[in-house]
Amino acid sequence: MGVLYINNNGNLLPNSSPTIDPGNRAHLYGDGVFETIRIVSGKPINVENHIARLIEGAKVLRIRVPSYYNAEFFQERIEELILKSRIEKGGKCRLSIDRSIGGTYLPTSNEANFYIEVDAYGSNFFELNAKGLEVDIYQDIKLQKNFLSNFKTKSCLHYVMAAIAAKEKGLDDLFLSNDKGNILETSSSNVFVVSNGVLYTPGLEEGCLAGTMRMQIINLALAAGIKVYECSILPQNLLAADEVFITNAIKGVNWIGGYRTKTFSNAIARKLIIALNESWRKSIEK
């Protein structure tokens, strides 16, 4: 269907004409943060956690966030767009906070603007991929830990280049690592490794994205009696694993079928995506 309408800082506009101001600092300098939010049965889900990370990230960028920028404020505006776009089942939303127009590398203001768009998505609830993903490690760019690492900033070239490299190699995705060789994430997802029924994932202190779905999966695993450890993940840990899966807010859980010569099963991934769907089904039906 495509994006039909957007909300540019409170102005509801059709997507048939330009909707972004020419001086938008996110467009010019990547000066902003964003969230991608899944829509289930016509409702945005996990909004509070997304908005908490969005606002924290904006503050880290020294963007002055109004006090009324909260989960309720943004949920109302997302639902307005969903209704106007006639999305009744599955969908996805992209919500941004950018620094206001003005200046070059040095801004003239630290005030905030927001931008929201929604689009339909093929499935209503989360679906586990039928065929396991084929992955390898991206070698050309190493992730550097800094105070921005845990947030979804609009400076995303390392992810873009990894995604392009994966396609060129005929793979579904690539792991990104740091200078020590520790696996942190993929081009679009957080990483989980399963060994002997125990779940391992890179810790936030390593510099991976503080994914909202990552947090959900950790909580669902603990509720199911699965032990979870946040720790360093090395390539040799992948080769010794029983399962490897990746998570993000839109796709939920995707299992990895192969890494180089190693193949993986998906029993824990399947169990967790069932629990994920059940948790949101109950929430929506309330």
C-alpha cells in the first residue's frame, strides 16, 4: 500500500508531495533518533518502551525534549495515522525526533521536531521464518563503543554497508563485531545464542543496540524458565551453539540456519515467538 500520510511535527500531510523540509537536520547531518514500532491488529505495540528509548536517545544528543513528549502523546498521533491510513491489521511505524532546522555542524537551536509515518505490513502477528537465514561476519567496518551505541541514531552507514555486503555475498545478513572480534549485532537485529538450553546475548555495555525486542525476548525467556546471560559472544561461540537467532521490533524473532559450515536448529526460537505472540494477543484483547 505504501505510506499514505505522515505527521510532520503536528501537521498531517498526504505523502503525494514533499513532506520533509529541505533544511531538516536529520536529512542533512543524520542529526536525530528514531524508532520502528510494530502495529498488530491496527494498534501500535510496546509504545512505552520505544518512547522511553527515543526520548533518552534525544537527550543524549542534547536535543531539548518538551515535557509533553511521552508515550500517550505519541500513541495518539500514531493511532491517528493508522486510522487515516486504514490499517486494520499488521503494520509498522517509524517515529523520529530530530533537532530543529538551522546551522551546519553547529546547530542554531537544540529544540525538537518529530516525524511519524505508518505503513501496512504483510502479516498481523509475528511469524518465524520458514527457512533459516544464512549469515557470516562483516569485516570491513568494526563497531566502536560510545555513548550513542545503545540508541537508534540516524547515522546508520555501518548498517547500510553491512546489508549491501550481505546481498552481494548472497547471504541474508551479516554479523557486526567490535575491534576485539566480539559479535554485537547484525545489520538490523540483536543477536541471541543458545547452548545447552541457556540463552546468551551481548551485553549493552559491549556497545550493541538496546533493542526493545531484545528486552522483550529476555523477559519472555526468563518467564519460561530459560536462563539468560548477557556476555561477550565470540565467533567460536557461534560454531559451538545449538541455535542462533536475531530479533528486532518489526520481525520479532528470525532463526539462523547456517553460519559458514555450521547449521542450527530453532526449537527455542519457535517457543519464544509463540510466547511473544501470545503476550501481545492478550494485551490487545484487554
